[in-house]
Amino acid sequence: MGIESLIVFIIVGAIAGWLAGQLVKGYGFGLIGNIVVGIVGAFIAGWLFPALGFSIGGGIVAAIIHATIGAVILLVLIRLVKQA
């Protein structure tokens, strides 16, 4: 993985984490937290979507949407665990 790929990976994670935080109100983790939430969300969506037979496509925008959906799932799960 080159430095350019790592930078894109971090930017996509940050955008996806921020978007997920906006969609799931009450969760603001800051820049580093948003990056982590976005990256973990991308892994969740990368595991879940193929299992469901769902595909968004390729490209940066699709990667952001993909990671955002996974991050929203992650934040909802965190909310459920905190309430229990």
C-alpha cells in the first residue's frame, strides 16, 4: 500500500465517519474518532454487503457511501450496547 492509498483510505474514513455521526445524532467522536468509525464501518460493510449479495459499485463516492452505511450500522450497535 503506497502513501497515496493510505491518504485516500484515511480521507474516506474521515468523511464516512463524519457523515455517519450526522445521520446518527448524538455521536461526535472528533477527527480521529470519525476516521476510526469510518474505517471500521468500511470493514463491516465489506463483510456484510457481499454476504447479502449487495454491491454499490466502484470509485471514491461508492467507497464513501459503502463506509458510511457500515459506520451507521456500527454507531447504531454502539447505541444499543450503551442502552443495555
